[in-house]
Amino acid sequence: MTATITRFPGPSRPCDKIVVALCGGVGGAKLAHGLYQILDPGALHVVVNTADDFQHLSLHISPDLDTVLYTLGGRADMDRGWGRSEESWRFLGALEEVGGETWFQLGDQDLAMHVLRTHWLDWGKPLSAFAQHVARKFDIAAQIIPMTDDTVATWVTTDDGLMPFQQYFVREKCEPRIRAIHFEGAGQAKPPAAAIAALKDPRLKAIIICPSNPYLSIDPILSIPGIKDAVLEASCPVVAVSPIIKGRSVKGPTAKIMTELGIHPSWEFIARHYRGLIDGLLIEDGDSSEGNMNFHLSVQSAPILMKTLEDRRRLGETVITFAESLQGQPRRKSKPPPVVLYRT
Amino acid sequence: MTATITRFPGPSRPCDKIVVALCGGVGGAKLAHGLYQILDPGALHVVVNTADDFQHLSLHISPDLDTVLYTLGGRADMDRGWGRSEESWRFLGALEEVGGETWFQLGDQDLAMHVLRTHWLDWGKPLSAFAQHVARKFDIAAQIIPMTDDTVATWVTTDDGLMPFQQYFVREKCEPRIRAIHFEGAGQAKPPAAAIAALKDPRLKAIIICPSNPYLSIDPILSIPGIKDAVLEASCPVVAVSPIIKGRSVKGPTAKIMTELGIHPSWEFIARHYRGLIDGLLIEDGDSSEGNMNFHLSVQSAPILMKTLEDRRRLGETVITFAESLQGQPRRKSKPPPVVLYRT
């Protein structure tokens, strides 16, 4: 008798149903991880924001993509919220010694991703191929797809002037007041074939918009014409999870940015932001309505704050159940407004 | 009363006398370190082989330049013979995990040099400017000058085919039999202005050829037309230290390569190799003459094996004293043959 040993995730089985998640960094990756835990292997397709990508020390850094890969690959630092677990910082110490810029923290292990990615891009391979390669190396039984293989870069106009996203986010610690957000190159960018294939797949059961920053993480994804169109045309339910809980963002500057853009930080304004695009919005239990919406949207409440691994799995189940409940109901009626560059 | 505190090496003092050393990696760097210890601050100018430089993972690696900078900067690993002391290897582990090439060992601290150098070059700054920058950061009171800012690459023709130097040296561990050595791009390369300025400086007291591999470390330097000419035209003594001791190379493949090229590995053949270029050769105490030379050369013996830091200092003193003793004597008569591509 012989035993056939197959390596996890094993030979690809066709899934009955697939799910697409649109995702930014930390908060989004947590829900993606929850979905990953409850769905069949191969069912989850995560389309990840790359407008935060930037060149640093001539290395190509993809913060959100790496966060998703580390999180689903079981390598993310749970406490710090970004980067790899059990990280060390000897490179950064040596870099400081020779006068290199150290405002962006590059861990010794994390650096392997940046160096190898830069090398792949240098040799003309697309970012999506690198993401797929790393996902396989990390034994991730899900598709991790950057929103585009083209260059799209978030710039923010602030009271301190125009600056690239990472300068605003890391160097300036989100302190300058935002007046406008721009996604340079978005209009000309194309999504990778795998993203469109997933969004047009007849097995598509739900599109989930993760609780990432709508303005800085989800809008860039939707600013890619092919993706926004495919989401609008999908016949399955589209469900978002509110990144705002009791008027605050769980992590990051969502609420602060909303206020600066003249928008009241509440789930209602998240609903308005995604108006025409989503069929359902999942909000935190006990979050009260602060206004009336003059458009139809299914809103459901549940504990949506994710502190533990179990919270992620539970929210994944909740959001999928919610999406299933919307299946076959009248679809959202209106086309959404185009993604706008917010100007105050 | 006020005190003026100046940072070592302090304001540059004009030196009465300067010395130029031509140098490869480990063995050469040891003597450069010995010279550095005994000469006045600012007196030593080290011209370093860069034909071993190569692109690895799209990073620009300069093995010999870094060895010299680490050695004179007090950061070299004394036991391993290359790289930095107290090095760690977490980057390399993470790189292996994502399927990157790991045959060339990149330490976490060492990597800072490669990343920052690649960034400088990417922005159009010359390699010599980077070397000068790092030397200053490491408080090295000597000029560390790459032999050229242009691309020169050593290729070796072996019984296993043509291969770039690092593949031969690191990946193949010098095992294939060498049939020829080529310095691609050498004919068109120019030396940095600082190298020529030092070699033409009226204060120049000696040119020292370090005990590096003549074929793989020193010949590339001499293959740069401007440098070879300046050495030939210098009026000061030119002294070499034999890399062969009792028929063997201290470290590395010098003796093996000599044999493969049909040259008997002895100091006499080192003398013949540098014929017309050098005035004096320092050999190991007790190394007997194995043949007659039909050209004039001052040969002196001393303990030239460097095991300790004190050995380096002592050899530095010996070689400078030897060079001083040759001052004013009749200069080498013949022009050297052109640097040849050795073919067997």
C-alpha cells in the first residue's frame, strides 16, 4: 500500500463559490484573514490597494500587499500591527551609521520582500506575479492580487503642501490637515487579469469591501476603471464593513480625514460614500443612527471590532452570512458617482 | 575660557608625504590597515579593485571596496575574513523563504551598504563619492578610492565555460580550472580624479602594491589606462609585497590560478609579473630563490604573514622603510608589458 502525500494547499480544487475582498492594510487584512479562515481553499480573492506603494532607497515598497501576505501567511506582527513578527532591526542600525534615511522602518526580514520584489520588477516581471509567487511560498490558499501592475500613487494636498502618501502617513504621522487626495496615474491604470477574472467569475458569491480607509485604501482600488466597472456590473451582493465605530476609526486616520474633508465621521457617511456601489453595510452593534439616508441600503449591526484571531473568523462568518441574506434581493439602483478627488 | 572641540579626524592637515596603496580584498586590506596605522592622518590613499563588483538581486555589490572600508573603519570580521563583525543573517533566511537566491551571503548590517550604494548610483552619484561618504561616516582618515567609477567586470574562462567572477569565486568556490581572465570595459574606463591626483601628487613618497591576487585584484586596477600610466610615470619608489609565501597563497586562489595559467607559484614569478612596474619586492623571510631573474629588482625579506593587528602595523612599517631605502636609487628601467589577458 502506498500513500500519496500532497503539500498543502494541495492540488487546486475548483471551488463552488468564490469571494472577492477589496482591501487596504492592517484593518482590511484582518477581515481578509477572517474570510480566509472560513472559506474553502482557493475561494478567496483579495484585491489589494497599491497606491501606497513607493520607492524608498530605490526599493519598491508595497505596504498593503505585504501586510495582506504576512497576515494570511501567518507572519504578521499582531502587536505592532504592521511588518513581520519576531522582526529585527540591524539593517536599519547600519543604515543610520552610513547616513541613510531611516524614517521608514525596514526590518531585516521584511527587507527580503522589498529587495526581491524590486529585483523582479527590475527584470520586467509584474507585481501581480510577485504577489502570486510569495503567496505560494507562504502556502496561502487564496489569490492575493494587487489592484494594478501599473504605477498609481496617492498624493495628498495638506495645509503643509502637497506630499506623497508615505511622507504624510509615516514621516508626518498624519498630522497635516488634508485638503485633497489624488491618485496619480489611476485613470490610465489597468487591473491585473486575475482581478477582472475573479470579479466576472460566474461562481462569484459576494464582494466584500473591508473596513479599510475608504479614502486612502478603497477609493484607489475603485479608481482603476476596470475594477470599478466590474464591481458595478457584478450580480452578487456587495457588502462593506464600516471602518468607523462610534464615530472613531479603529486605527489610522479615517475619522480625522473625514472631519478635515468636512464629513461627519459616522457610519452613515461611509454609507453615503459607497452609495450606489454597495448593497449592504455592516456596522458596530449599538452604533446609533445619527441621520436619515435618502437611499436604499441594507444595514446590519454586529460586533465588528477585531481584537483576536477569533474576532476575525467570526466577522468573516457574519459578513458572508449577511451577503448571503442579500442574495436575490433587488440590487442597488443607482450608479455611484465617480470617485472624486476630495477638495475642501 | 572656551574650548574648541573638533571631531576626529579633525580639520584636514596638509600631510608632508602621502602614500598610494593599490589593493584588492582581504589580504590587501590588511596591509592597507597596517599602513593606515603608521602614516599621518590623511596620508594614505587606497586605490581599490572594483572589477569584482557585480549586480546581485539588482543591488550593486562592491566586495573589495567594502572590505577596505570595514577594515580601516574597524568593522571587519577578523575571523571570517570578509563582511562585518557581529553580523546577523535574518534577511538571508527570509529571502530563502520567498525563493530568492542565497548563494551570495548578505548580512543584515552589510546589506545597508549595498542598498545605500545602489540608491546613490541610481541617482547618478559616482561610486567614488559613495566611498568617500562612507569613509567619512566611519571616521577613516584616509582616502578610499575605487579604481574607476565606470563599469569594469572580471570574467574568467574556465574548463566549465565563461563565467562572471563572483560565480567563479563564490558559487563555484574557485574550483573550475582557469584558462583566461578578462576585464570587460577596462580599456574604456577612467580612474576617478582623486586617484590620479594622488598618483601625480608631488608629496607622493611611495606606491605600495598590496599582497592581493595579482591576476584578479591588482591587474584590474592596472588595466585602467590612466592608473597604469600614472604608476609608471611616478618618480617615487614602487614596492610590492608578495602574495605568495613558500609557494602558496595565504588566502584565496592565487597559487592555484598561477599553476593553471602555467606559472610556477613563487615570488620570482610575482616579480616577473610586476617587471618594469616595481622597484622593490618584499618577500617572506626564508623564502629561497628558485630561479634567476634577468632583470634588476630590489628584493627584501621580512615576516610578511599578517595574523594579528600588530602584524599589519609591523608590515606597514617594513614596507615604508623598504620604499624609503629605494628613494633616489636608479629607477626601474623597462616599461612593463601591457596587462595581458592570460590564455593557456
